[in-house]
Amino acid sequence: MKKNIKVGKINFIVLFLVLFLLFNPYTNLSSNSDLEGTVTEIKVLDKISSKNVLVKLKNGDETRHKDLSIKSMKCKNSEFDDNPEITAYIQVKDLSNKNKDDVFVFNSWMFSSSPSIAPFDHPVYDIWLVKCY
């Protein structure tokens, strides 16, 4: 009586391939592209009038809000759901400043949970990060 050895070999090969893909350190099944967004939402507070405006920025595009020119270069959401963190690289120019030496008022990463790490310091406006999608 002959045993069907081919079926056992095929099952072993399939099982080996599945385990190799799951435990291979070079295989990244959870993509980082899910964490990176294309649109950054920020709130701009006018300290004089006490009004805030939600501004949606497509990454790479520059928008103007009153005397500020705001550009979001990149935004990213955190990997962890229990402590959500949003980071974005923001560039802000003050258009009312005629001094050509100061190019950017703010040119750095902004963090949603800790805005004091890299503070946006302006006498009239305040900016904080709201969302990245």
C-alpha cells in the first residue's frame, strides 16, 4: 500500500512559507504609510480678537491666513491608540515682517500632546496641531 507523500510535502512547504513571512524581520505587514497623512489640520488663534479658525493644509501646499503664510510639509499619526500623538512639520512666515533676515517665524516639528517642546512664539497668533489624515 502506497502513502500519498506529495500532499504532505505541499502542506509542509505552504506552512513553512506562511511562518517565514510572519516571522521574517524584513517583512513589514503593517505599513507605515497608514500612519502618514496627506492633510494636516491646525487651529490658529488670534490673541487680539480671541477667535480661532480651523485651517486644513494639504501637505506641501502653502496657505495664507491673515498675516501668516503656513505650510505643512509632513504629518504623521502615532502607532499607539492608547496615547494618540500627532506630529507635523510646519513652516510659518510672518508676512507683516519686512525684515528679510527672518525667513520663518516657525520651522520645526509640532507635537499635538506637547506643544511646549517646540513652541510657536508669535505676539498676535497661536497655532496648535489638531489632526492628520
